[in-house]
Amino acid sequence: MAAIAIPRLPVFSDFYPFLYHVARMVAILAVAYVVTRIVHRSEPKLRSSFLATIQRGGRSDVETEKRAATLGAIFRKSAAAIIWVIAFIMALREAGFDVGPILAGAGVVGLAVGFGAQNVVRDYMAGLFILLEDQVRVNDVAIINGTGGLVEQINLRTIVLRGQDGTIHVFQNGAINSLSNMTHGYSYYVFDVGVAYKEDTDRVTQVLKEIADGMMKEEKYRPLMLEPIEVLGVDKFGDSAVIVKARIKTPPIQQWTVGREMNRRIKKRFDEEGIEIPFPHTSLYFGEASKPVAIKMEYDREELRAVVREVIQEERAAERNPGGGHTEHQTH
């Protein structure tokens, strides 16, 4: 009588190898997570090291802080990506996959993707050179391809700007044709002060210097003004004003704070000194039969309406009686 083969039921010991590999996979992922957290927590110390290194070059504290923040963020993101790629490969090997062909295939695929996605490779290369050449940093104010804003992020592939109205602008590094950094090292606030033609420009220059010197003596603005105001002189002759150009050197991103306060004081001081800041004048024309009517704003509304009605009536009378002549009025 033939023996009947009874299938052997699995025992708990058969699961030991499976549990062993699962445990190793979990341990690998856990170690990757812990190392990533350590890298994140070590970023402040790394930033301090960057600060100490960069300060040897003689740069200001603001400049070194922005440079260190940019490099620290790039290092943190790059290190995290490398850690998780290695952990994923090790986890695949523990799961029983032969990672050799996978890596070889990934290399071939990466080469094909590199040829097919040349713009992506271009973006990464451009981003690398932007970092190495220190063209722009986080918290700089920059103009990229004609769009200005505060630099919020610098990645190897993109740069993120936030406009004054809060709009986010994202630029691919390889597509950046022009980049103007307005807060690199130091900044200037440039004034174009328009005064009437009758004013003495030497007196205007002296008043501007007195205003700036007064600001530099105040504790609030002394750290924000690196040098005394530089009055460049008469820049051009406008339609109704002489333009005097001047500038003040400030720390990065502080030029607008100094400039707005300076503008406020210029207006107030010019009013006290009687220096005229001209404004546009308007002339009204009512056809060829009438000379221009110059209108000054000291007339009240009813008087102005009466003047306009009188001119219109004369215009209509001239149209009804072309040969009878017309009366010319000019209001000053």
C-alpha cells in the first residue's frame, strides 16, 4: 500500500528569515530618518561654521548671514536626498532584489533622460554656478528677467521670488537671462530732486547735505547711513524743473527705509526754506479761434465754470459770424 504524502504545515520557524529581512528594512529606513533629522538639527552649527569662514573675507554680518543661509539650505536638501536614495537601494536589496542590474538600468535611464531633458540638466548646472559665484542669496532683493522681488528660495533648479504684492515668481535657473542683485554688499538710494528754475542749485545742494547730516546724527539712522550724502549735481533740465541728483550709501536692503525718511524731510525742509518744488501746469485749448486759457488753481469752482462758459460762448459766436471777428480772453 502506497504511503500518502501529507503536506507539512508551515511552522513559526519558517518565518524567521522573512522577519529578519523585514526588520533590517525597517532598521535601514529608521536609520535614514534619524540621520536626516541629525542633518537638519546640525544646520545651525554648519551655518555658524560657514559664517566664520566667510567672515574671514571681510564681508559684513548681513552679507555673511545671507550667504550662510543659502549654502546651509542647499546642503540640507542635498544631504537628505542622498541619504534616502542610499536607504532605498539598501532596502531593495534586503527585499531580495538584485540591485546591480537596477543600478545599471538606472544609469542607462539617467543617460537617456539626460539627453531628453537637457533643459533640466541646464537648470541644475546654472544653479550650481549661481551658488559658486555667489550671484544672489536668500533674502536678497533681485530683478530677474525684468521681475523684481525678495529672494525666498534658491534651489539647484529654480529661484523663487516674492513680489511686493505677495506674488510668487518661480524662475528656472537655466532660463535666467538677466539677474540684477540690488542688495549685494551695499546699496544706494538715488534721489532725483526737482526744483524750480529760479532756485539757486548751490543752495539746494547745501540744504540736502544739512538734511542728511542731521539724519546721520540720530541714533536710529546712524547705522543705516554708511557715508554722508553724495550730491552729484545738476543732472538734467526738465520741462518745468531742474533735476538735482544725489545718493546715500546704506547697508543692503536698507536703502528704501533711508530714502523714504529722506524724502519726507526734504519736502518739509523745502517748505520751510521756500524752495519751490514745481508741479505740472495745464492749458486748455478751444479750437484755433481761441488762444490757450491758463488756469490757476486758486480760482474757486464757480469762477472757473464761468470762465469756461464765457470762452464757449465766444467760440459759438465766432462760428455763427466768421467775418465778425472774435474776442480773445486769457485768464492768468
